[in-house]
Amino acid sequence: MDTETAFFETPPQLVAVGQPLSRVDGRAKVTGAAKYSAEYNHLPGLVHAVVKTSDVAKGRVTSIDASAAQREPGVLAILTHQNLPKPAKTAETKEGQEAIGMAVQMTFMPLQSDQVFYAGQPVAIVVADTLEHAQHAAAKLRVTVTPEAPVASYQDPKAKLFNPGGKPDADAEGTKRRGKAAAAFAAAPAQVTATYTHATNHHNPMEPSATIAHWEAADRLTVYDATQGVSWQQRALSGYLGLPQDQVRVITKYLGGGFGCKGPIWPHSVLTVLTAKAVGRPVKLVLTRPQMFTSVGHREDQEQTLRLGATKEGKLLALLHEKTSTTSQWDDYAESNSKMMGMLYQCPAFEATTKLARANVMTPTWMRAPGEAPGSFALESSMDDLAYQLGIDPVQIRLRNYADKDPSTGKPWSSKSLKECYERGAELFGWSKRNPKNGLTRDGKYLVGWGMATATYPVNNSQGNARVRLYADGHAVVQVAATDLGTGTYTVITQVAADCLGLAPDKVRFELGDSVLPTTNISGGSMGAGTFASSVYTAAQDLWQKLTKMAVMDAKSPLFRAKPADVAVVKGRLQLKANPSKGEEFAALMKRGNMTDVEGFGQGKYGAGYETGLATGPAKSDDAGKEDGGGHAMHAFGAHFCEVRVDPELGTIRVTKWVSVVAGGRILNPKTARSQVIGGATMGIGAALMEQTVRDPNLARYTNANLADYHVPVNADIPDLTVEFIDEHDPYVNALGVKGIGEIAIVGTAAAVGNAIFHATGRRLRDLPMTPNKVLAAMSQPV
Ligand code: MOS
């Protein structure tokens, strides 16, 4: 049946899609009706758990004195490695990993032995009737950890660097390459060599991670968990517990952000489930803000050395990248910075090497465009250096290296509108008025500078299921076990479903966030919108086929005895392609047939690049593919333009003007999409200018694990950001041509800021975040 063509080759049928619909969940959120994972307080006998953590980063638990804590009112249990029930399996074994799935980022499970590997590691769980009782008793509990000297980071003299062979960033030797990069660099007439560092960063969503575990029977569990993926969490917990998947239900109706830290499965969720088992009551655990810094991963502290070789005309000849970063004692996690370096510009020779050091930290994880964000800071800063060295305009040098095919695979792009992004961004910003010389523009005491950078992010298509149920009275329920991070998933999928069914959006209810719904992937890797929209579309096709079969067999239908292939679906109506006046509405057909409802089920169809993650073993990094089955490379692209004002006496930097232009395929909703790009650019500016977690080099403990000392941008830090989208139609990425825009605006942002600082001051800052002390240090040096 040819409904796919019918729906997509006639764009006017997209009525709701593309409209700036306000959030369908907005009212629930502002009235407080939206229930977050920690708010299921109605459960009978709900009790509260508090985690006691180790201040020591390395050592052994040598004594536990629970006598005082035990006597406190309301205390129900004090659980340590000595008495906490053991999970059936852990991800520490290969067999466990297969049962638990790839979503476990940290394979180590605390509270299984007396060993302490990182500061903030749970050493006890105190359960009481109220939160306050649990907190108080936890304060009275004495757990002694006898310390040993920890390794704090890759910079620690005790750290041993190793090459994570075979991991995503690397081949068996820990290296990715094409051509002879070292020789090409050595022979290049223009060269840029520079080292960039990136501080440890933490996600800091407004909503802390929280888990409520409710054993409804000895072998039946419901978990309310702040997770980006209920299907992943269900699979993982069932693996840990040795239970069939259908006996574990995970519910996440609303999320207050995640930025990657709620993507993987972390120990606190498993520990809460085990605690609930031990006490025989539903248990709630909400991580404290300081615990958010040691429980759900972070962006790893890292150093990148990048060498660019080019012709005098600025055409790249060689690109060599080396990355060194800190990881945990068990997991070889490294975000893949070189993925974007290998594909962004035409360059015949490329080599990337990754090195890791094991430290006494927990496992780092996906955070806000993992890989692309720090990678683009290095690449786009060095491209700016090359532009100045050769006296070429920064936009021009990027156009000279424009890749018409993906240089890392040789494949054609499914679509690429980067030139349009540069052009439109430059126009909106007024780039043509730029003074080509740096350090010359002043406004009073401020030095003013302009910079730009390229953005890109892969289209991480994924598979997932959806169910669409249409009622004869003209409303519909659409179901996917998706999650909405707060970015608009509820809204955009409602729009897609409305158009599939020929209904107004307010006649469609989109249900998500429950693992009993059709299984899907996480909201992460910028793949939610494309994945969920495509699976809803596929489910709608199934529905259309059922209705068409009903119509052609129904003697009373105008389509009686028509060939299904001759029938098209147009705005909730079945009609003959050759004679559109001959047909009928879905509702008329259903009513005549006495059907109250019809259901369609679908699995989104995508390219071969990405495995669902529900079926594969553990991954140590984001291994999403970027190729469809038809041999296309699939990426979103964009361009950022930035103006800064630098106070040369105080070293303060303010972003005073900003333009982001993004080409991300079909934009399902320009209002929520614009908000996502504003959010992305804001996160990028945060990483550029303020975000850093400081790990004490001797104690390997964070010194600023709170929102007073870990600075995230607030309204006063961010100017009015100008955001535009390029109208882009991509026939390959997925059924709706959606590329995903969750992360692209983070990419290149820090470089655009740094390039503007260089233009303002003549000083290049290569150490993130670019704080006032670093500006002053640079200003004290000769240019
Ligand atoms: Mo994102 S860092 O893929 O949740």
C-alpha cells in the first residue's frame, strides 16, 4: 500500500506539524499537576531512604557503628555492604552485562564490599518513616573508611595513561586514521598546534535524580524513576534482579532536565529497589544536590592537542588529534571528540588517538553533546587561529574546506545546508562589518570582539515502537514509552499524531513515560523526536491499512472493491488517488462498522547505523551510527555568531550578541525548537565561561558540589539570542525528515565565544571555562 507516499509527498497535509503550538503539558506544569518521579507520595507505607557516602576517595570500610543511629526515632533499617540484599546480577560480569543491557554506564555497584573507590560512594543507606528522621539518623551513623592515597585525575603524577583499544574513539590501537597525517602535517606550509583543556563539568538538571521503588508482590516491582528512558531502565532493573522484564514497570511522566545524566542506569536506582526489598515497604530516595555530583556521571576533565596543517590558501592537508582524559577504576569511558573532527571539513589526512587514566572518580558519562561539544571547542578555535595566521575571514576559511561528502566515510550527505547557515547567520549578525584585525574595537573601557564557529551533530536514528488508537468519536490516544526531558516531546509527537489521523491536536492524547507502553529508546543523543515521530507514523500506517481493508470490503463504502493500492489517506479521509471526491472519513467508516476504536502498531524503520540499545551489550561511549541503510551520512549542521565585551581591567566577559542558525531537517514545532536551540547555546556559553567542578588534587574530592559554587548561566548572563532555522527537507533520515536538534546548538558555542574573545583582545584562551582570572593572566602577556 502506497500510503507513505500519499502522506509525505503532499506537504499541505502537515497541518499541525510545523506550527508553533504551545506545550500541551504547559498547564499541568505551571499548575503543579505534573507529577515528577519523587512526587508519588500516595503509596501505602512509603518510607524514606538517605544515602550516606564516603568522604574518602580510596580506602576500605574498617568499622561501622550504627548503635546511636539505630536508637533514633522512626529508623527502620540501616543497610551497609554487610546486610543489603545482593542483586541477582551486576554489570561487573559479562553475563550480567548481557542481561542488564548497554545502558549501564558504571559497571561497578557500590555496597557490595568494603572497598571504596571514589569520594561520594555510598557506604550505607538509612531508612526511616520520614525524610528528617532518616537524615538525622544518617548523621549519627559512624562509618569509618581507612584512607589510601587516591589518584585524582589524568594530571596526577601517580596516574598511568593507557590506550582504550577497540573503544568507540579508536581502532585496536586506540587510534582512528585516514591518510598519512603526521607526514602531511610536517610538509604543510601553514601549521597550527595547540592544546586545549576542559574542566570537569556536571549536568545539574533542576530536578535531582530520584527513585521510588514499590514491590507490589515478591516478584513484581513498580519504579518511579527520573530517567531519560523507561524501557532501558526496565530492561536494566530486570537484569539486575533476575526478573522477567514484564514484572518490572518503570514510570517517568515528567523530567526536570537531564542533559545526559539521566540517560544511563546508575547505582542509586538499583540500591533503592534493593532497599525496598529489604524493608518490605515502598522506598523513596532523592539524591541531594551534592550527591548529584557523585552519583550520575559527569563530563570528564580532559586535554586535547590538535595539529592542523594547511596550504597557504587555508585548505586543510592534515588533522591530528590526541585526547587524554580521566575515567573511573572500572569503565573505559571517553566521550568521542574526534567523531566530529573527522567529518566536519574536507581534509585528506586525519589521525585521532585517545588515552585514559584511571582515577578515584566515578564513571563519566554522556553530557550535552558528548564528544562534539569539547571536540568542536578545539577544532573551531584552531580553525580560527589558522584564519588569522593566513589573513582569511573565518567564514571564508570554513567555506574553503567545505565537505561535499562525509570525509570520514566518503558517503554523500543525506542533506546538508551548512552554507545556508553561514550565509543567513552572517547576515543576521552583520558579519560583513567585521574589522578583520583583532584588538581594535573599543566601546568605552570594553574591548569588543566578534567570533563564529560551525556546529554539527549526527542524526542518531533509532528504532522504537508506537501504538495509535483512534476512536470513532474523533479522538485518539497515542502511546510510546518515550520520555520528555522538558523539551517538548509531549507536544511535537501530539502534532505528528494529529496530522497522521486528520485530527486537531487537542483531540489527541499522547501518553509516554511508562514501560508498559510500546518499547522505545531513550530521549538522548538528540534522537527522541525523530525516533518517536517515525514510530508513530509507522503505527498510523498500520491503522490506515486496517481502515483501508475495512473500506474496500464494506459494500456500503464508496471505496467498496477498490484496490488498496489505489487508496490514499488525506487528512483523516480515505479516498481514491485517481478520484479524490470518492472516499470517506475514518469516523464514518468506523461508525458504520460499529467499531468504537481501531488500533495501529508500528516499529519505526531506520537506517542500519544504530542498534536499538535494547538488544546489544554494554557500550562505553555513545556509539550511535550516522549512516542510513542507503549509504548516506546523516548530520545536522549550524553556525553560531557571537559578540563579546571584555573588561581588560577586571577580566570579565559578557556575551552581548548572539546568532545561531541551524539546519536540522524538518522542524516539527518552531516554538519548542527555538527554545531547544536557546537552551543549547546557553549550555555552551555555560561551559565556555563558567561551568567547572574542581576536584581536589590530593583528596580527589569535589570542592564545589553545589549550585552556589558551580556556576550555571542564569538569565542575567545570557543576552537575547537570535535563533533561526534553515528550511531543509531530508528524504533519507527518517519518515518525517527530522534530524533532531536537542544538542546541536551546544556544539561550537564555546569556540564562538573564545574566537570573539580573541578578536576582542588578541589573546587566545584554550582552557575551559574562560574565567576572568584567565583573561587577566592572558592580558598581562604580550600579544
Ligand atoms: Mo544526551 S548527553 O544524549 O542526554
